[in-house]
Amino acid sequence: MVARFGVGPSQGGGAGNPGASRNIGLALVGIALGALLLGVLQYLEVLRLLKRDGAVLTVPRWPAIIAAVLSFLGVVLLGVYLATLQA
């Protein structure tokens, strides 16, 4: 089942709710968003510990911040896209 091309359970050989593929897609986007947020929190915790104990290697923070922001935007935009698909 491919949400982008509108292939639903009835066309993919399965039976059931035609909006199921959209709901599954939204659930996967929600899980990805949660994993991303947990990763950012873990990164911030490690950064705090390194500052407290004295970091051996100083690394610029901007690449991680940009990656987190772009990933967050991508996941949110994908969720909006999947939410607005016609079932």
C-alpha cells in the first residue's frame, strides 16, 4: 500500500477500511516524531554532561541543531501531507 499513489487495501489485495493506509502512515509519522524528539533530548543530556565533566573534544553544535530542525520539519510536513490525503 502506497499512500502517495493512492493504493489502498482494496487495490492492494487486502480487505478492510479504505482509510487504514492513511491511519497507518500517520501512526508511523507520529512514531518517527517521537523518536526524533527522544534523540534530541538525549543529545542535549549528553551535551550537558560533557559540559559538566569537561568535554575532551569541542564540536560545533550547529550541524546537529540544523539536522534536528530539518528532520522535525520533514516529519511534520509529511504528517500534514498524509492527514490531508483524500481517503
